[in-house]
Amino acid sequence: MKPEDNPSIYLASKSPRRRELLQQIGVSHQVINADVTEVPRTHESPSEYVQRLAREKAEAGFASVKRLQLAVKPVLGADTIVVINNEILEKPQDAEHAAVMLRKLAGADHQVMTAVAMIVEEKCSIKLSVTDVVFRPLGDDEIAAYWKTGEPCDKAGGYAIQGLGAVFVQQIRGSYTGVVGLPIEQTVALLDEFAVPYWQSSI
């Protein structure tokens, strides 16, 4: 039997990085659709925004479980944003947008916030990871060359620390996996809270 045939949880995310991190710690899971509108509300802080999105994704995923009449299991939702000087940097729209973001990050300290939420029936719990990331100075030619690799296109803040963008990073203070997109520390806390096993050898 494949793990997807009897998952311990549903993952309300299509991110391959999040799947890889769950596989790394041995959590059997199945991806479930969870589309939500990702727009900050007026006067909503970055931390409030990312936690709301994680919760809404988990809720949307659980609604899909009910609609599809799947076996009821906890649903994990997550969202990641990059924040500099209280400004949220989402995924770049094009090359120029990516360049603007990377120029802001160059030679500066920014925060990567990842919220994870787990829900089953009426129970919902949310955890937040905040990591400080320091970039070295970047030149315009380097920024343009990075865009041409294709990596920044679907990444919050326009870079991937687990990929080619690692060469920009001088220092991190906090959770590396939180920057990748699923903080193991907070995720394990949720798994324990909802009695979901990890280290499953069947994966």
C-alpha cells in the first residue's frame, strides 16, 4: 500500500519543498486542494497575515476533504512570506519586480515568516516561525542572471535558500526549514498535539 492510500495527514499545499520536508521526517501525507485569496487586509500585520493564510489554507483543505468524502484526518496548511522593514515581499510578477525585491534585500537583514496550521473538525492550532536572514550585497548583473535561472519565479521574496539563491545568504538566525517553507520545529509540535506519527518507515 502506498502512503497516499492511507495518509496520516492531508497537506493543503502544492509546494514540493513542503512535501520533501514531511517525507524527511517520515510523515505520510496526501496533497489536497486549498485555493485561497492571498491579499493582506487593511492594518493587518505581516505576522497576522501569514497566520491567517495558513489557517485559511488548512480550513479550505479540510472543506475539500469533507466535499470529496475522504477519510477524516488532520489537514496541514502553511504560508511563507518575506518581510523587510515591515513590507511584505510576495512572489515576483516579472523580472523587474524580482529585481526590485532583491535590491531591497541586498546587503540587508530581513525576516522570513512561515506559519503552519493544523485542523480537524472543530480543532485548529497555529504556529509561527520567524527567521532573520542576512544577504550580502548584490549587483544588478547578478540579480538579472539569477532571474534567468527561473528559480525566483514562484518564490516569496524572489529567492530560494535551498537552491541557487543560497549564494546570497551570509547568515540566518532561526529556522532554516522555516525559510524553505515548513519549519520542522513548529510542524512537529503540531503533529504531537494532534497525535500524528512521524518517522514512518513506510514512506
